[in-house]
Amino acid sequence: MNIALVLAGGTGTRLGADIPKQFIEVGGRMVIDYCLETLDTSDYIDEVWIVADSMWQEYIRKPRKFAGFALPGKNRQLSIYNGLKAIETSMQETVDINVLIHDAARPLLSRELIAGCVKSVSEHDGVLPVLPMKDTVYFSEDGESVSSLINRNMVYAGQSPEMFRLIPYLKANEALMPDAIMAINGSTEPAVMAGMDVVMIPGDEKNFKITTKEDMERFKEIVINKDVI
């Protein structure tokens, strides 16, 4: 069984908007609605869970496959953990459950990327879509001068959705409780720290995250040009 967990608990402060970016309306729909529709129409997803503050839950257009809400945690990883526990609690049998974790702020999720994650997780503990580095990458110890060079052929930028086997990933997060989990930035970090087998697959350049005003304008332009239906 493949379950999507959509993260919509962020405040989006870097965008400088009055409301969280995932709830801003673009093209007659909230940003979150775009990825929810893609997940809802994917043949590979059985249920959709959403992490969102209670004040926003009533405004979200629930997909047909909607199964429930979870509340945000103190940071992104604790929000994920809350969602994982909600899913686990709702299930009578959790042995063969995979969880696809996606950011609502990445509205241009494709069905092809979902399919790639689901197909790859069948032989691994987790899946991470990545993009290769195009620029030369440098390492600096003090943030002011170059300390060393980094081989960009060995460095990748991770994207969501990331997909994991529910129980091993849940245990990987619980192993970081209560303090270490507060330092986690990426969903795959707990899995790697726990020694889980995480495979990388090609990401999608179009699957960008809306973080800045420029990102939002880019997305609006795509919607206006009807590249998104």
C-alpha cells in the first residue's frame, strides 16, 4: 500500500506573504491543490494524508483519496513524524506500507516522478529524487574564504517526494527523539543515519520548491501560460 503524506504546516516566512505560501491562490486554486490533484489521480497512490494547522484544514480541497489530517510539529521533521504516527495508528496492518512524503510548496509534482518512487522503493528501504549540481561547488569553514574544492559530480540536490517503508522509517525517526530530531533538515537524513538502504533516482527540474517571491512569480507564469492544467 502506498500512502502520500503532504506537508502543509510551514509558515512560509521567507516569501514575505500574509498567509503561508501553500495556501496562496494561483489560477483559481491554492498552491497545495496542484500536488493534491496529481496525487489523487495517480494510479500508484492509495491514500492521501495532510499535515496542516487546524485553522487551515477546512479550506483545503480534500482529494477523493483523502484519509486524514495530522498537526504540524515544532519543525519539519516532527511534522513528518506526526503524520507517520497518524498513519500507523489508522492501520490494522503496517508491514507493507510505503509513505511518499511531499512538500505542498512543490506544486508541479508529476505522475512520472510518483511512479518512479513507487517502482524503486520495491527493492529498497527508501527513495530520494535528486538533481545533479550544475555549478562548481566550494567548501568554506568560516563562510568568508574558500577552504577546499568539492567534486560536483559527487554532490546532488535532493527533492521531494521522498518515499520510505513506513515502519523502518518511523523507527529511524524515533531513534532521534527527543533532541537530535530538531537538527534534521531533510527527510532522508534519519533514514541514512539509521543505515537504511536509500536509492537515488533522477529528479525533475520542473518540480521546484516555492521559497521566494521569485519562485512564486515563476509558478504564476507557468499557470498563466497554461503549462499547468
